[in-house]
Amino acid sequence: MAQKRISRISNEYLRALSDTMRTLKDPRISGLVSITRCEVTGDLRYVKIYVSVLGSEQQKKDALEGLKNASGFIRSDVVSRISLRAAPEPIFELDDSIKRGSAVLSILSEIKEEPKRFNITIKADFPDCLKLFEEEDNFLILTHARPDGDTLGSAAALCYALTKLDKTAYVLENPDITKKYAFLIEDIAAPEGYEPETVIAVDIADGSLFPENARDYIGYVDLAIDHHRDIPDYARLALSQPERAACGEIVYDLIKFMGISLDKKMAEAIYTAVSTDTGCFRYSNVTSSTLRTAADCLDAGINAAALNRIYFELKSRSRMMLDGIVESTMKFFEDGKIALVIIDEETITSLGITNDDLDGISGFPRRIEGVEIGITVTQRPDGNKVSVRTSPDADASAICRRFDGGGHRCAAGCTLSGSLEETGERLVTAAIEELSKIK
Ligand SMILES: [Mn+2]
């Protein structure tokens, strides 16, 4: 059977399965299981259902057992919801591509008394998103903790686009927003007491990255739009395109799909998203589509040079002093292929360093000739924040996943506790192992 038809059937199956799953009352399943994808075989005899289970090894086993028990019911119930001439037999498989950080687990255990509105995440496409936008109203858009230009630009552009559909839409204020990005959402920040009906998250890779004031929405997000490696699992629908350089690129294509043309404000927001996530179009994640997105923003009348100066040139005097310290204290390993930068809390306080000042600091080590893996550790009150940047040959997210973090192939992050020295040692050891894979 044509591959295209099979993948359409698989998607339809996945959608129907989500409705079936909602009717299951087995405590081993509800709230713990996310369906990541379905694959129907060409002869329609079997369907492979990939599940990711939140919890311990035992809970995973129990959930699989529960699914197997229910498989007869699932088999007939799903088929009754779609027009399919055969009833494929479900085969459940654990999907290990989704690794959760312990942080997510603890957040979810905190809110577990709250009933979740859904228990599986479905991959969505542009028509699914448009349907949601048309059918629902009173939107709230969430950005990630320590917000960057991509999450804020994506949120702002989407918010303006929704208002053009005559919908009510706001962006939730982000407590860590930095000065240079504040203008993006100043006119569209959610007023106090705003009660949203539909919640959208942009550029948030997983639940541990929700800012403090957004945590209550975990499990209540209707749509996640994201470009990270794993499918976000805190939302009912996920529009996930990991091949995109920035979330803003996906949002722009979605806006076009909505039939809306960019005005200057939306273009500034999209340009902010794509330029900042690509280091002003210098990183290996840039594709021709990234540049076309930027070109369309220029056509909409933005002043790109003025934005570039704010995002990529200007720095405070505190940051200038910090750069000097970083340069003189950077350590090298493995013939200079690994560079480690450690910024301790005392330096941050004595120089009066703000979040604004730390922006982009993690790109520093990779600017040195010969460095394949650059590690930046910043000591903060809630742990040692780690950013890893690598050449396209090495895998930054593989290093960070060892410490319950994640991200992209060339840029990833995690948080470690313990002394700075120990943190540095653990990271360098992991980096050496990663390096050995590409030698
Ligand atoms: Mn991003």
C-alpha cells in the first residue's frame, strides 16, 4: 500500500486512539501514558503503538500490562471511530526516545491530585492548529523560563495573528524577561485575573522549563509548538518540527497557513525569533527556509540593522568585564577540543551581572579555534546552570541528557548540583566520552 496512505491511516488511528484512551479508567494507565506515534502495517493487520510512560520501571511495566489487558477493547473501539475496513491488532511498545528529567517528575507528582484534562499527546499539523484556533477562544500563550528571543518572538507573533482572527489572545508575563526583549510583549501581556480557555506553549521543550507562574498549566496546555528533539508531552496537541532552526520559523509558516500576512510588529517578533536562535544566521541550524523567513520579515518593513545592533552588538560594561574574566579563566582539555568556562556567584554579584548580561555567554568557548565542545557553567542560587555548545560533529544534547537535561544537537543545557569543581569534572568527563565518538 502506498506509503502516503499508510501514514495518513496511522495519523487517523492516532487521533481516534486519543479519544479511546480518554475512556479508559485503569489507574495503571490514566495520567501516566502518552502515545507518541502509531504505525499501521501495510496489510492493516497490526498497529504498533509507541507509548511513553511517566514513572518508575514498575509503573512502566504496569502501564504496559494495563494496555495489553485493554487491547481488545482498544482494537474495536478505535476502529468504530474511523472508517477502516480492518481492525488492526495493537502492539504496544515503550518509546525511549522521550527521556524525562527528574525535575519534570517532581513537578508532576506535586500536581498529581489535579485531574489532567487529557493523558496523551497527539502530533498535530497545521490544519489541526487552525481548527483549534477557529473553534476555541480566549487564548493564553506561554514562554519558557529564562526566555530567549525565540520563545518571546514566537509568542508575540502568534498572539498578534490570533487577534487578527478576531480572537482574544495574550502572552503570559514571564518573570525573567530581559530588557531588550520586553518590547515584544508589552502591549499583549495578559491582564491580571485573565482566565484563559485555551493555552498554547511555544519553544518549551519540556515541563521542567515552565516558568514559575506557568507551572499550573502543565497538563492543561492545548497545543505545544516546538522545534526541540523530543515531542513535548505536557500538551494535548504538539506541532513539533525539530528540523527547524527556530520555533519562530514554524510559527511564521503557521501564520501564513492561517492566511494572515505579516505586519511590522509580527515581523519584528518573527525576526527576533529566527535571528537570535541562529546567532544572527551564523549557526549550522540555518536553512534556506530560515533565510526566507527573515527575508519576508524585511519585506514587511522592519529595521533589521537596528534589531541586530541590540541583539548582537551592544553590551553593558558589566558584561565587558565578565568577558575579560571568562577569557582569562577558560580551561582547555583534550588538545583544546574541549573548553570549560566557570562563572561563580561571587563574580556575578561583584560585577552586578544581570540576566541580560549573561545572554549569549555560552557561545563564548566555541569561538576559540579548535574547540569542538564548549561548556559554560554558571553558579546560580538554584544550582549550577550548564550550557553546552558543540560543532555539528559532536552532540550537545547527548551530553546534557546524561544529567537530565536536553536541547538540540549543537546547543543544549542541564542543571547540576554540587560544587563547581565537581560539576566541571563530571561535564568534562562526559564531553571526553562524546568526543571519542567522533574521532
Ligand atoms: Mn528555540
